[in-house]
Amino acid sequence: MKAHAQDPLDGLWQGYVGEWRHVSNQLIALAEATPAEKFAWRPAATLRSIGEIYMHVAMANFWLLHITGPKMPPDLNQDVEKNVTSKPEVIAWLKRSLDAVKQAHLAEDSKHMALRVNVGSHNATVDGMYLRIIVHANEHMGQLVAYARMTGVTPPWSK
């Protein structure tokens, strides 16, 4: 494994804000490094394409975030994951969702973070929802790295 210098501002080990910055930067960098024609690639007919995964992350960011209080974007609907397919549009939605989470989290206070919320049949706290958002983003980041490597794309941070 090749050692490389880390940008001290990349966020690793700097709490939620730093970790969110790190996964956001990686998601955007990988999306931008992926050729547009690869956004339709999927490893099997029943699995999401690369573009659909990015859109799934964006949709989930907005949906999970709305449970904490912010409203869903009026132009977001269930079909967006399948209908937004061009690389520039996918990246725009991704960036928009990542920034929405960042801005909402920065505006939080400890009282609201402790607030209990319902997620379907489950109870959680606002703080727990932010944890779910970052875990979900990282889960799909791993999936996207695997898909990238399967299609010959090297993640920019590992060059």
C-alpha cells in the first residue's frame, strides 16, 4: 500500500464535520473522475447503475435530512433516481444534497440534536439521523469505489 500525504483539512478524525467533508469530497471527486458513459454501467441488470447510486445517495441525504426538520426540495420526486442520468445533472444533485446536509448540521444546536424523531416504525434522535446519513454515504462510497475499479476508473485519491 502506497503512503501518501494527507491534506490536514481533509477531515479525517475531526468529528462529524470533518468526516462529512471527507466523504463529500471523495464522492464528488470520484463522480467527476468517472467518464460520462460509465454512469449507465451496472454490474448486473438487477443492480443500480453508477449514476443511480449517486442519485440514491442524493435522494437519501434529502430524505433522511427531512426527518431532522428541513423540507424536501420541491423538485425532488421518486422518479429522479431513474430519470436523472446525465453526469452533470447527477453531480449537481449530489453536490446539492451534500451541501444541504452540511449546512443543516452546522446550524444544529445540542437541544435539537437530542430531539427524538420517528423513522417509519423506529425511534431515533436527530443526532442519530446525522450518523445514519454519514454511514449511508460511506457505505455507497465503498460500493462506488468497487464499481469504479471494475470499470477501469482509479479513485483520484489513490493515484
